[in-house]
Amino acid sequence: MEHHFDWVKGKKMHPLWQSPLSIPGGTRQSPINIQWRDSIYDPFLKPLKISYDPTTCLHIWNNGYSFLVEFDDSADRSVITGGPLENQYRLKQFHFHWGAINEWGSEHTVDSKVYPAELHLVHWNAVVYPTFEEAVMEGNGLAVIGVFLKLGEHHEGLQMLVDALPAVKHKFDVFDPSCLIPSCPDYWTYAGSLTTPPLTESVTWIIKKKPIEVDENQVNFAFRMLLFTSDGEEEKRMVDNFRPLQPLMNRTVRSSFQ
Ligand SMILES: NS(=O)(=O)c1ccc(C(=O)N2CCN(Cc3ccccc3)C2)cc1
Ligand SMILES: [Zn+2]
């Protein structure tokens, strides 16, 4: 799929959505820097309840600016509930954001610390909305779990994805994405938006405090060998697919931990 780039004086620029330009009138845009000491402990926040059915995993594919692993969301088989959420949300897909080198790549930052990559597990409110596309347009439509990746030990679960990547549309038998989520229950949560078009302000963000560890080869092979372009075009490595930080404006980040 052709990646829409913006041209300025004949130079390929990053796609529009990566410019600092926030959408007109946007008051809850993402990503943001999470200032740990400014986050407010909320004792009423419940533990997040995650129950995924590994057989709902469909396939992995490259959508031009990331690679996604999509799930069968036709029933309540892989769901999250609790945490800051009023309803149960269905898992639709997960994807990553990463940089060309390990110095950057994550979308959110913590006390201005950038991680080499960030995982997003995307869920939608199927209790209230009939389709994902409609939920994308509503303030309580989506819930995304963000998990930071840091360099360290080899990660067995990620390795299964790395091994599947060469085949663009790789049929998965089973994959349980909870193996990519740290067991530590602590998270921050805030009201935000999609970080890619249509940038709608429909996401309840749940950012895990603990990162997962992956080794250097996994980052290099999992992410940096992917291409933005489709066959026949000059090769453009798929890197730096993260949006710049957005203003916090009148928002509070709550923490589930003291
Ligand atoms: N980085 S992120 O976690 O914020 C994120 C980014 C993209 C998506 C995503 O699957 N889509 C965004 C909307 N798009 C399709 C669509 C739907 C309605 C209207 C227009 C377009 C699919 C989900 C989460
Ligand atoms: Zn994302």
C-alpha cells in the first residue's frame, strides 16, 4: 500500500500526521510525556482484567506504517475490563511504534525518557458501539494498552512474531498477546486520541509502568527490516513511525499505584 507522504519542495517529508500539527480544536491528543510526579494516585482505579483467547488470533500484516496482528473481534472472546474502564472492550489488533536507532521510537515518554519501541494493544467498546469504525469516532470508543520495550533479555513471545514476519500475510495458529504484557499490574491512565489518522479523541490510554525486555537483534529484525514501500518502489525502511508529543492541556494522568 502506497504510504502517503507530504512533499515540500520536491522533498519527501514525514506523513502529515507526524507533524507537530495537532488537529484543530484538539484538547486530548496523544502521545504525551507522563511526568511521574504529576500523576495522581487514584485508589478507586481497579486492577485491569485481561482475558485473551489465543485462538482469536487471525494474521499479521504490514499496513504501510506498522505491522499489525489482527484478532477475530466478532464476539467477546478476547476482552479487557476493569481498570479505568466502564465497559468491557474487545481486542481488535496490536502493533508497534519504533525508531531507526535505539535512541528513540516510543510514542509516549516517562519523565521525558524515550524507549526504543512501544506496543499498542487496541480494544473497542462493543458493549455500546456496533462496529470498531463507529467506536473510533466516540470519546469512550477505544481502550489502548501501551507497553514500553527496552533493550535487555531475549523475549520468547516477541520471537514468535519475529519468526513470522518474513511472510507478509502469515497465518498464525495461536498467539496469546498477554505474553507481551508485563505481569506488574501498575499503570498510568489518561484520556487521549489515536496517534495516527484520523487522530480522533476516542482512546482511554492505559500505559503500563514496567517495560518488557527484548534483545537488540529482536528490535533490529522485528522492526527495522520491514519496508514502508510496496513491491517495485524504491525501498524505504519502515522506521520512525511515531507521532511527536502533544500538549497535555487540561488533563490529569492518574496512576493505579502509589
Ligand atoms: N497508535 S494507536 O494505538 O493510536 C492506533 C492507531 C490506529 C488504529 C486503527 O486501527 N485505525 C485507526 C482508524 N483506522 C480505520 C478508520 C476507522 C474509522 C474512521 C477512519 C479510519 C484503523 C488504532 C490505534
Ligand atoms: Zn499505535
